[in-house]
Amino acid sequence: MSTSKMAAGCERVDSSHSMDKSITLPPNEIFRNLENAKRFAIDIGGSLTKLAYYSTVQHKVAKVRSFDHTAKETEGDPLYEISMQEEVSARLHFIKFENAYIETCLDFIKDHLVNTDTKVIKATGGGAHKFKDLIEKKLKLRVDKEDEMTCLIKGCNFVLRNITHEAFVYAKHADSEFRFQNTHPDIFPYLLINIGSGVSIFKVESEDTFERVGGSSIGGGTFWGLGALLTKTKRFDELLQLASKGQHTNVDMLVKDIYGGSYGSLGLTGDLIASSFGKSATPDKEFSKEDMAKSLLHMISNDIGQLACLYARLHNLTRVYFGGFFIRGHPVTMHTITYSINFFTKGEVQALFLRHEGYLGTIGAFLKGAEEDNPNQYSWGENYAGSSGLMSTSPDLNPMQRARSGTFQFDMLEMDRLERQLVNLPLLQDPSSYIPDTVDLSEDALAREYWLYCFEEALDGVVKRAVASQPDLPEAAERAEKFRHKYQHKLQTLRHQPFAYGSLTVRSLLDTREHCLNEFNFPDPYSKIKQGENDMALKYFQKAVKSLEELSWEQRQFALVRGLLAGNVFDWGAKAVSDVLESDPEFGFEHAKLQLEDRPWLVDAYDQWLERLKGPPHKCALFFVDNSGIDIILGVFPFVRELLCRGTEVVLASNSSPALNDVTNSELQILTERIAAMDLVIQSAVKEDRLTLVQSGSSSPCLDLSRLDKVLAGVVRERHVDLVIIEGMGRAIHTNYYAILSCESLKMAVIKNSWLADRLGGKLFSVVFKYEVPPGHKTTTLDHVPVTPS
């Protein structure tokens, strides 16, 4: 966002904290898609208002449709046509602002509300009654108040289920202060400590079963109230800023101040606080505002931490989440609570914080108002293009953020409703410990700097291909520049705040780019490249199969693997490859084979795989495919054909929607139909339902096995899949390299990035071929080589 646009936000102009009515709020940056808002919910606390609204979003999608091939074809006719179509999807928007701005913001909403058909706004929070008349007057909507605690729990359950890396542990002195937790398949039971003006403690056992088991009157309001008395500072954020600069040991009495050192027999260290504000009774001594604020923050945080520990032990719970106005993502607050929890439980219980803790009540209120739409029957995903991410209020971290704290430009959340429900792959050995990403860039500074640079360098090429994908739309160039600006801004944010959207990974960088492309209506920048490569590769399919059939069985197995690896070289997401493909259009399948390193490969389990092939066939193989063109047609299909000939059923899982030059399910349907017309093995397998095509539910070049299409999970169970094949650098290296499955697996990729190759101890075009058998799993091998039909 430009400085001028940020300045166009809300600014205080008088002592009453009202808002200059002449200031124009930029709707595209703040109240996005407001004209299509269908339903509202609001959570009004003592100082902050959190607004949620559900809108429909119209955007372009790239559709492919097969031509009629029954008529005589003309040389050069494409296999399918690509059309851009308008599609409507659902999106949730969450905005946070100070109560001082509520009247002007309601005016803005009223002036821009066009298509809403709702007559009710769901409201929760202590201020819902206070502002009821104002809301009804401004918006002409009836305020329907919902129970605050029910909304809070519903909201917490929702974010824990739907937002990747929602919860995190805060470790102040670690290389990466924010350590994010992966979404667990079963989030219950847990303890929620909500710290508002006071403290409420909830035991949550299921979606609808929870109880308030305790609380305290000493909470955020206590910090604010006492802090205002001690420092004469009236604003909460200013108090936190003072605390972050203070030295509490100037005010607090420590164990060593009493005993001259540690108190070993009681297990007390010398720097432990023995008495909060214990030194403030010293006569004729002045204490700074910063030191008093820090001492007060420690006192209240320690008290809340100890209380949380007692209730966690009482109810035998190890997952304890903290939320509410008091936390605010403030490092000192989180560190103090974490220290307290660790001290009192000796590390047995972790303090878990939430990226979107401020929106829990609003989300819950929205869910209460949207029950007729069954929002919990869908999966939702955070839209990185429209969300601001986790912003620390640390005064040393981001001066601009500090100056603007309290306004809403920097604290927005958007979530898209996904077309299909996402679940775990049933074959994950331990879903609760599964981590998709191989490297956490938040913790690896060198890797982080390299990949951020890499994505910045690739931006020109992405913009160029985005424009080229829509040659008939003259405004495409302007939209592409807007995309460039937005994605560059995201990369700059992540350079300074790598924790903004959870763990920073190559996957999250790729997904953020895809979200930004879709934001500006570039749903498939590689559509024409894929179309041309698919058409070209199909011409060589029969020749490739014929040459494989002329080989001996053992020679053929190696040629199939080598062909699959060579096909995987054709990846437009890898700069080393895209440079070659752009400069040398004649670069083909045989050239790619010559690029592969000779055996032994960087990771080489081929001999074990070959030995396994001498045994009985697998019942069913699940194959997560990668790129269009040569990869899928000349690499994957011959390999799949061989599995089918062995008697193994095959499920091909491809992306539900476009990402880079990855083949999508709709494209794969057309390719399979065409290959079946050329090849009897594929044709009979399709007819007999031994070859099945299923959407993965993914729209990413990487693969998260904990968020797959529910239909795919059902097919895996029904077909009794006993072999999983994961292909490609994004799916098998950047993600899932360490994934442990409960069945046999093949992970295959060619390293097409020299920096990554060097990191792994290899070189450009090194090969990773991992064949893994789970512990205790027995495979039977035969003494003879099976004869497979041609």
C-alpha cells in the first residue's frame, strides 16, 4: 500500500477522537467487496470493534474444453480450447478498528452497501448493547445479540480447523521467535484463556460442549487501569510500548535482592521475581514510566500464567490457548506468559497463542448468523493477498506499524470458501505430527534471503507470462503491474516479518503469489504454454511406448524411471529450466534425459525399487502428478501404463485449479481421453475403472497431505491404496520429503535449482529417488522376473 493511501485512512483530528468526515476511506484497501456483502457480524469490546462480513467475489477462471475430434483433424489443431469465464465464490472479511471510528465506518458501510439482502446483523461483545441504537439507525439492520462466550468458542474452533499455522509458541531468545503449530486433525480438548478486561477460562471438549471453569478479575483492564494511574498514559498500546522499553528489575524485588543469590533448596533462581513492585516502597526514589509499566505487565502476565497452569493440571489438559485484547501479539506479554507457564509446569504444558485471537468473537457471531448456509460443512483458506498477517507491536520492529497502531489497515483477515472439504490423507502414519514443509525459512536466515531474492528475480517473468496469457484484453498489462506491486509488497513484508502468515516456506511464497495473481484476474498465466506443450507431447506418445516395449523387462523399468525423471525437468517454475525453454524451443525429451546425472543419484533407492517390482503387484497406486506436457504425457503415462500391466490399479491425483504449469484435473481428463484413443492398455483401464482421475483439492505447486479433497480420501480407502507416488520438486522436495506414510512410497524429483542442489550436496539436475517402506511393513519378492503384457 502506498504512503498516500495509508495516509488516506483514519486519522485523529480532535480531542474527541472523532473522525474527519471529509477523509475518504479507500474501499479497495479496507472494505473490500463491500458492494457484494450479504451478511454481517460485529464484536464490540471496550475499545476495539471487530467487523465481519460475508461477500460474493466475482473473478475469472480459466476453463478448458475438449474439441470434437470425431471429424477429420487439421494439422496444428489444438487439443482443447481455453476460455476465461466469470465465476462467483464466497469470501469472509474481517476488519478491526477503534471504537472512536465506529460512526464514520458505519457511515461508509451504509454508503457503499448495494446488494445485501440481510435484515439482521449479529452482534456480540460488551459494546453490542451500547452501540445497538447507532448500528440500527445507520445500517437499517436489526441488531441480534449473541452470547459472547459461545461466539468466542465457535470462533476459536473455526480458526484452529481452517487456518494453517494459526497457533504458535513464542520463544523470545530463539532464532525464530514464532514457532507455529500445524493444524491437528482433532483439536479437542483444550483450555482457552481469554484475557479481556478480566480473565475467563474455558474447557472446550467438542464443537458444542464447553464450560467456563474459572476466571480472574485481574486482566487486561487491570493493566490498563493501574497503568494509567501509574504513568498517566491513557492508551493501551502506548502502555505496551512503554513496557517494552522498561527494566522491571528497577521496580521488582528479586530473589537475589532478598537472599543475595539463588535459593537452591527451594529451586528458586536469583533473577526470579520475589515481589512485584517490591522496590517501589524505597523512600525518595523516582521510578520511570517505562519501568513501572514493565513491572505491571510482568505482574499480571505471571498471575495469569500461574492461573492457567493450575486449571490445565486440574483438568489434565496440555493444550492451552491464550486470546483476547490483552495479548495483541505483544512480545513482552507473550514472553512473560510463556515463561510463567514453563516455570510452573516444568515444560509439561505449552502456552499457545493465536494469530487471529482478536477476531474469535466476530467469527463466532458470523457463524451463528450463517448457520443456514452450513459454513462448517466447508473448508476455508486464508487469502494471503487480502490478509495483513501477524504484525508485532514491538516498537523496534516496524516504525510505520507503530505509528498507525489502532487503525485497521494493518490488521485485516480474508478467508475464501473452498469448493471442496479438505481432510487428511488416510495413509499418513501420524497426522498429528505431520509437517508438510521440509525447510522453515523463518528459522533459516540464509535460505530465507535466497528464496525471497529468487521470487523477486522471477517476478518479471511471471508478469510477462500473465500478460501473454490474455492477449485479447488490453487492460491486462495494467492489472499485471498491480499484481507486481502487491506481490513485491508482500515479499518486503515477509523479509522483515517472516512470521506474518505462519511459518515462512517455499510453499507459502508460491501460494501467496498464486493468491495475488488471482486477485488481479490472472487465474492461469501458463495456460497457453501448457496447451502447446500438451499438443506437442501427444504426438510422441505412441513412439515412446513402442520404444519401451522393445526393451527387456529390467531395461524397461529403468527407462520408465529415467523417462519420468526427464519429464519432470520441464518445470516452468524453475528459473534454470524456464531460461532454457525460452531460449531453446527445440529442447526436448531426449535432451532432458542427457541432463540427468548418472547413477548413483543424489538419493538413490532404485535397486530396492527394482527388487520390489520382482514381487507381486501393488493393489492400487496413488500418483500425485506434477507438470503438463512432456512430464505427464511422456513421463507419467508410460510409467502408469506399466503399473496397469502389472495388475495395479492407479489413481491419478492432480490439482483442482491452476498453479504454474502443473496439470489440472480438467486438463488431465482431456489428455487421458486422448491417450486412451491411442493406447489399448489405457483405454481398457479407463473403461474397467482401473485408472481413476481425482482432484487433489490443491491449487499449489506444493502438496499438503493434511488438506486433500475429501473425495480423494474416500477413494484411497475404497481402493485400499498400498503405494503412494509423489513427483516433482514442489511436492517431493519442498514438501513431503520427510513425510512418513503407512504404506510404501516413491518420492521422485529432479533438482532444478542450483542453490538447493548445493544445499543437498548435489548439483543442478541431481536426482532424488526415494523408495520407502514403513517400519514393520513386509514386501514379498519373487525369485523370477514376472512377464508383463505388452
